[in-house]
Amino acid sequence: MYALTLHNIDSQMYASIKMFAEEDDLSLNQAVKKLLKMALEKFMPLKRSGENPFARFSGTWTEDEAREFTSAVRREINEEDWA
């Protein structure tokens, strides 16, 4: 097992950790380890897999849907407008 020491924890963060610990009847050490584990489980899989963290906000189109969209937004350019 490894040991980790944290320095310069501000009073608000300390109070939040202490409240978290008291709610779950944990020591401060147990609370910090639990919070770290929760954070790592949430964020590390994205980093390890190389997955785009915004992928869940986007969808994919079939080729037909993409073609339909492209044809709907395509417009003719009037060369006189650029002269």
C-alpha cells in the first residue's frame, strides 16, 4: 500500500470532506479514499479508452441521412454576388 499526504486544503474543502465522512460514518481518510475512487471511476475510463467525452451528446447519421441533409443545405452560388 502507498501513503499520500495532502497539503493546503482550504477550509471549505475540508468542511465538505468532513461532512461527507460524517454522513457515511467514515474517518476522514476513508472519506477521501472513497471520494477519490468515485472521481477516478467517473473520469478515468474516458482517458484510458481515448473516447471523446462529448460523444454521448452527439449522434450518427446513416449515409442516406447525411446525403439528405447535404442536399437540403446546398445552394447555388450566384457568381454576380461576388464580382
